[in-house]
Amino acid sequence: MSERQTGESAGRRARLRAAVALVVFVFVALLLVLYPPDNLYLWIKALHIIAVISWMAGLLYLPRLFVYHTDAPVGSQQSETFKVMERRLFGTIMRPAMGLTWLLGLYLAWSVYGFQGGWLHAKLLLVFLLTGVNEYYGRAVRAFAEDRNKKTGRQWRIWNEAPALLMVLIVVMAVVKPF
């Protein structure tokens, strides 16, 4: 089997695992909605936190891949490997996790808080900004895939701080509810 076929086979297996995990997650969420337990709120909250952790892991890891990818010579095996890693991380983990974070978070904001509270509006604004960072990273994935990256490793290190800062502010809004 050629190296390319092996890579394609591994890619199919990774996509299959991600699809199965997503289907299981959605199935559990649907069961909770269709057959709500007494503690539905806690189940939805737990699924929301799982989605947030998955999304944040990607947001914190992807720019590190960009830093290392920046140092890899264009067209090298290393550069091509980073392209695959970046595409899979963004498309298979980050995008679905972001969608589930929004879906479950909006459900909680509506069902528990009725979209009331200054802290909730601030949190939603910060999550909207985090979504903007996510989409900026998505454009960067495409730029790297086309060998059009213009940023240095140092610039990507700085961009790596944006989701961490937003995460801290979001957690403060959600836990402390300062206003």
C-alpha cells in the first residue's frame, strides 16, 4: 500500500470516528429532549461544558500548529502533514464543537435565564467574539492549505492568546455574574 493510500485510509478512519462521536453526542442530546429526566438542566449543562472544552482545546491548539507550520518549508512533508492536522482539527472537532456550544448555550440562556441579565449579554458578546476568532482561524487553515500564510510564528503566538483571554472573561461572566 502506498504512503498516500495509507494517509487517505487514516483520514477516513479519523473522519469516521469523529462522525460516530458526533452522532452519539447528538443522539444523547435528542434523548434528553424527547425523554427529559428530572434533571434535564444538568444534562444539557454537562453537554454544553463538554462542547465548550472541545472547542477551546481546538482554539488553543490550532494556533500552536500554525506556529510550527510557519517554520516548515513550503511543499515539505512536514508542511503537508500540518495541513492535514489543521484541516482535521478545524473541520472535525472545532466547527462541530462550536455549533453544539452555541446550540446548547442558547437553549440554556433561553430556558433558564430568559435571555435576561447584563452578565448574559456580555457573555454572549464575548462568545460571539470567540466565534470570530474561530472563523479567522478557519481562513488561516485555508491560507496555509494554499501556501498563502503571511504571518510569522511570533504573530501566531500572539493570536494564541486571544481565545485564552476571551475564555477567562466568559468564565467570569458565567460563574461570577458581576452585573
